[in-house]
Amino acid sequence: MLRVGAHVSIAGGVGSAVGRQKAVGGNCGQIFVSSPRMWAVKEPPEDEIKRFRVLRQGEDQFPYAVHSKYLINLGAGSDPVIERSISTLQRELDVAHALGIEYLVLHPGAHTGGIDRPHGIRKVGDSLASVSVEAGVKILLENTSGGGTTLGRTFQELREMMDGSGLGFDKIGICFDTCHGFCAGYGIHKEDGLLSMIEELDNEIGLKNLCLMHLNDSKHPFDSRRDEHQHIGEGHIGDEGFRALLTNESLKDVPKVLETPVTKERGYEWNIRKVIKLAH
């Protein structure tokens, strides 16, 4: 069964996300548990937690992911930033566990404050080792487009972070973002590039540890190191690139979440319908 959904708002309470997901035709999904641009994380009221759990069960929307805050930077050269990032990440993990959400998607961060890339990667691993991951929740490191000093452009970098964390694969995996991967130099818009990406992923991390995919086309060309999402099939990856990805035996059962633009003409519902069409 194709599991595809979108990143939806929790305005009006986290339980409202389930209705929004249903409205766009999704059967899995992703949310922020608080503003991604503010440090504060507050656990939802008990009745709202129960509402989310009951509604999600009733609509068979599985799995869900919490997307971590953009402020978190586990590779920073500043100890106060690291400490605040770890504390915030822990609170988000705790909320995900309370909600019964399976995954927490995390941008690893960037090497800042004068430290180099290898040092930044080690800092991410060390930072991850400091958090407590409850049973039923898994951290998913998301690949990046590799712009500036961001970490996690390649599967090798992600694997080094995972190894450094000391967390087993029951507690950590990856989320592959198609726009990020394409702009980072993974040629998934062509069949040989897609197969090469899958082989590298399997060799470095293991396909079974690819738990989620973000489906986004790209407004920018291949290997541009940019990060700007486009509607499915309307960017540089294109229809044929997504058709090959969605029908690939190794990837077709991986749950997929859209983070495509929302405009008057085309929103999540349009993009989900497009994904379903390309997948069959």
C-alpha cells in the first residue's frame, strides 16, 4: 500500500492535523509540535494528545513524523548553542513519544564557529549520544543539499553521525529528501543515478534503515547545492524521475511525505494525486 501524506498544520490543536491530512488525501504525515522558529516546546494537553491518537487510529494515518525545529544545530562550535539544541531536541522527542508518533526528522546542522566539517560531524554524533530516545520513537537524520557549512550532504556523513551517536538502528535511521539529494549531487532524475543512489545508501546505511522520504521536486538544477522545493514533476527532477523512484521495488514501500509549495492553484491535494498517478 502506498503511504503518502503531507506536512500539515496543528493550528487548533494537534488533533486537527488528522482532519487536514484526510482533506488532502494523505494516509501518513508530518507536523511541527511547536513553532519551528522559536525554542519553546510545550507538551499538548492530555485531552488533545488523546484526540490525536484516537483520530489517527480511526483514519489509519500511519506513520507520522515530528519535524524538529530549524533552530537546532548539533554541529555548532558554540557550547551554549549545542546545549540549547540538545535540550530542545529532547523535549521534542518527549512530545513525539507522548503523541505516539513514530519518527522525529532532524536536520543535523552546520559546522559553525570556526570548526571544520569533520569536527562538526563528530559534534553531531556526540550531541545525539546525549539524548534519551524512548521505545517507539526513532530519530531520522535528514540529508541536506550541502549548501554552505551544512552537514549531512552524503550518506557517508550521515553514517558517521549515526556511528558517533552510539544509538542503534532501533533508535536512529534516515529520511531521504529528494530535492536535497538531487541538489547535493545524487542524480535521481535519471535511472542510472537513482540506482547508484540506492546502492550507495544500502552500502553506507542499509535500505532497511531508510524509514521515510520527503518528496519534493527542485526549483534549482542538479548539484546546485540549493534548497527550494517545487511541485511534483514541475521542477528539475520531473515526472519521469519521480515515476522511476515511486515504482522502484526498493523504495515503493517507504512512507513518503510531501513538503511541496502550497499555492492557490496547487496545494498538497494536487501533489498527492500526482504522486498516486505516477506510482501506478
